[in-house]
Amino acid sequence: MLSSDKFRDECGVVAIYGHPEAEKLAYLGLHALQHRGQESAGIVTSDGLALRPYRDMGLVADIFTEDVLSKMRGRLAIGHTRYSTAGDSSLLNAQPIMVQSNKGIMALAHNGNLVNAQEIRHRLEGRGSIFQTNSDTEVIVHLIALSREQTLPGAMADALRQVEGAFSLVMISPDRIFAARDPRGFRPLALGRIPRLPGETQDTVVCASETCAFDLIGATFERDVEPGELIAVGAEGITSHRYARPAPQSSCIFEHVYFSRPDSMVFGRPVQTSREALGRQLAREAPAEADVVVPVPDSGVTAAVGYAAESGIPFRFGLIRNHYVGRTFIEPRQTVRDFGVKLKLNPVRTLLEGKRVVLIDDSIVRGTTSRKIVRMVRSAGAREVHMRISCPPTVSPCFYGVDTPSKKELIAANNSVAEIREFIGADSLAYLSLEGMKKACADGEKTTYCTACYTGVYPTNWVNVDEVHPAATTGKC
């Protein structure tokens, strides 16, 4: 993804139980999940007696140096990498959040968005609770601490039954890790295992937002944490609790369209398979007379492979992405048009000059970045530019952990496809149909997807489709 014109997911989480270098595995797992958040990261470890936290702003590899990790040795660990969809981007809101209560010391990390967090927070503050952050994750911590259930798993289940929205979370106590998903299964959370090491008494159990984290640390994917399931891992092994009644499944389809890495298995389906199928379906629905298929990297690459394969039009990397652009840069004193996009993308003139180009991307949100990219491709000599988008028009904001603007800022909510085409300056523009997207992602086979951002039909209460709901702008993970 390139800029604020694009969607962002908020977080990635990882948990490790029963490994002599749990802190290093958590670090590596977060490194593999770095695409899910680049603002802050944190790890909490346990040696069986005490918890050791470390959190900071920035990228995982910059935060967790050898020196930092050497002071965090433990056999249990959880980790979190954060992109704030709202709330302050500050160390105060970095996770995991650690707290001491009558249930003992614990730390929790969360991916998703609780749409009734503000209501619960106001109620708890009225009863005397003091919040240290503006993170909705802290609501869960308070509910656990205030629960009348005597055991930690019981208190967790009690807390999770009171919150509404999207959450895939991991938690650590001195001798256990926990993992849970909301009853509708909005966000992914996978369970895996590393075979028992020499001298160890049991396998290492791992959880992560995506299975690409397992590949890096040598874990084998076993299954997803089920919607409405709470897993506890301790010396006795894995214990599963159903803390909530089954609910209609509403897994986020944009995990397959963009968020997740193509090498991950998400919601029981390879992301690579879905993305190529999205491109193939797009080629069937919206063919173009063209010479080359060019992806907008990295978001459009896999769909473009599918489009090219189905259409027979050659695939070319006509735009090269600079992966090493930092957070700050020195802009030339004399204004350079579209400087921000040019920092990250550069056209290959020899591949584009005189060509009719099919430009593939996963979405158009505000339209400003797409407009700059189309202009860049034309400036490189393209004769025609045909924009194709591998999902339907985004007409509604998301309240379940995706950074989407308000309805008034979504270009497709306020303009026709013809008007969007004119704004971005393309010769033609076409989106994938809703049914085509669902077909490509195998909706209804292993999972049923949430498509609220394309339809305005939300699977839960607590949302106002005309304005950004308070939970989407404050109290964020």
C-alpha cells in the first residue's frame, strides 16, 4: 500500500508457549507480521514467575535489538505490532497492555475493534475505573479484572461476552498463554506447533495473526482458533473453551483482497489462491484491449498475475516500488509534482512507452493516489491506461478494525464509476462485482465473509452508516 488513500489493518499478534527462546520466536513472528502495522511494537515474556515487557515506537527490527532481547529471556511470550486506525499514535497506546489485578498479573494484545468500547468505558469510569490509555483493548483488561469469576479463563470468558465487534487476541500470565476470537470471526488467528526440542517435555504451541509467521519460526499450522473459542495453553497442554454461542460468521474478505500476505493461509484458504482468482474473475468481467498488464505494487501484483493469465495479455512490472522509503524524507525546495508517489514508485519507460496498459490495483479509496499513478504511467509514454480494481467500489466505512475514512471521503460513495474514471484520468475503469469477489474467495465454503464496506450492510449493531462511529475514532487498539 502506498498512502492514506489506501486501507490499513491495525495490528498483528503472536504468542509462544514452551520454548527456551520464546522472546526470539515472538520477535521473528512479529517481523513476519510487520505488514500489519508499522507504528509500534511490543513483547511481553515470562520465565514462569514474572512478566517482562518491552514496547517502543517504530519497526520490529529497530526496536528489538540483541541487547533488548537478551534481557527478556523467557519460555512464554506474546507480541504485538500496531497500526492505529484511530486514537493516538503514541507509546502510551502501544501493546501488549500489562496490568496487575486480583486475578494476578497479565498482559494482553488485540487485533480488531470493539464497537461498544466507548459505552463500556463510560460505564466503568462512572463506577470509578481509571483508564491509562485511549485503547479499546484496555476495556477488556478492566472487564477481566472486575469479573466475579475466580479463575482467569472464567474471567476472560466473562469479559469477552460483554464486548461487541472484532477481536483476535492473545494474553499471557506467568504460566499460561491464552488466545481468543470474537464469535463472528472477523479477524484471523491461527494455531500451530513446533515439535518438542531435545530436553523439553512438550511441543511448543504458537498462535499468530497469519501463518506466514509460522513459516519463519519453523512451526506447523494446525488449525484456526475458532470463532467464539478461548484457548488456554499450560503445562497440561491445550484447553479449549466455548465462551459464546455460535454467531453468523463474518470474516473480513479484505484479508484476502489485500491485508494478509499471499503466502499465508487465512480463514482456511490460501491467500495466493484467492488473489489469483480475483484477477482471473476480473479479466472475465472487465476485459480490455491492451498490450501489457501492470500491477500497482505490491497490492495489485497477485491479482495482476491472475488477470494476465486469464486474458492472455503479457504481465510486466511496469512500476517499480522503492521498499526503503523511511517515515521522513527531505523534499526539494522547488516543488516536484506528485513527489510522495514518486518516492515510492517509478515507471519503467521502456515497458510502458507507446503501450495500452491495464493497471491493476486492489482498491480505490479517496482516488488521489490512483490519480497520481495514472498520471505517472501516462507521463512514461503509455498510449492508453485502463484501470481495473480487484474488488467492488468501497461505499461504506469499516468499524471492525480497518482504517477507512468516513462516508463523505470515500470516492465511490459519492461518485459514479464514470465520474471516478474521469477524476483519476483513466481511459476506462472497472471494478470486480460483489458476486465475483465472493466467488473468487470461495464465500460460503469454509467461511462466510463480511462485505459491509462494499454494501453498507453491517453484521453487528452499534454502527451508524452515515457517520464514523465513535468507536472508530477513539479508544483504539
